[in-house]
Amino acid sequence: MSLLVDGREITLDKDGFLVDLADWNEAVAEALADREELALEADHWEILRLLREFYAEFQLSPATRPLIKYTALKLGAEKGNSLHLNRLFKGTPAKLAAKLAGLPKPSNCL
């Protein structure tokens, strides 16, 4: 499976995650979001950047609970809650947000 972004072929795994994390950029995130029928807005980008920070710090993609806790810690309780994250990422915030942020699938996600 692959994605064509700016004339470049980006390889995806069977679940639609990037095979090479170095392929990620904002255009790739937009293309991945298009595949999910999701229009990225400022609130989405805030979470995607936060996820990339989390990955840089811990070398893993967080499951939902750690994502909620980390978001609350960094952005406040109004954004670090399951309702906000589920609304932004179609009820699967850890999995979908990791995919759009160019990160590996969280290990506890099916």
C-alpha cells in the first residue's frame, strides 16, 4: 500500500501507517487525513505535534489513557479529555492520531 504526496511515493503498512517514520511531513499528514475523510484543523495539528513530542521523548506511541494524561499535562484539562480527543479523531484517538502524526501504531491497538 502506498500514498502519493508531492510526486513522492510513501510506503504504508497494511493498516495505513507509515513504514518509514522519516517520510512524515505536514503534506503527508494531510494526505493520510484525506484517506480517513478527515479535514485537519488547528485542534488536530495541536494534538499531532504533541504526539510527535511524546514519541521523541518516550520512543513509543501512547495508548489512549497516556495520550489523555499527556495532553492534559501539556494543554490543560479542557483538551486533555476523552470527549475532546474522540471528537477530533473519530472515537479512536490513540490509533488515528498516531497514524496521522506519522508514528507507529500504539502497541495495544488492534
